[in-house]
Amino acid sequence: MIRITLKIEGMMCGMCESHINDTIRRELNVDKVTSSRSKKESVIIAKDDIENEKIRACVAKTGYELINITKEPYEKRSFFGFLKRK
């Protein structure tokens, strides 16, 4: 799995966050997406990497400005993950 963090300019309210989230869910194959206007970012969790060009095109449809894309591996944590055997 991968965690993709998008720095986005222009989000001003909760509806802006929803607009970004809905567009990303509709256009890209993601497991989860959350956006924060105060942090000026959206975080995507996906099974597979998504091409930067597809992400840029998706955000461009919303009218907001994509500043930066960062990617890092993501390990899904289970509720009982703290009980791992040694």
C-alpha cells in the first residue's frame, strides 16, 4: 500500500474538502482519502501507486492548485496490531 500526500492551495471550507475528496474517489482507484483545508493537504491511501500525471489531472478538474506530491509506503494497522507475537 502507498500513502500519497498532496499539498493543495485554494481550499477554504468543508465543502472544498468534500469536493476534492469526491473527485479523487470518482477519478482514481483509492482506498481512502481525507482532506484538510487548514493543513492545505489531501492524503490518499491506495493499494497501488498512482501516476503523478493522473493525480495532477484529477486535481486540475476541481479548480484548486496542486503544489506538491509526496509518496511513502503505508502499512495498514489492525485494531489488534499491538498484540503482535515476537
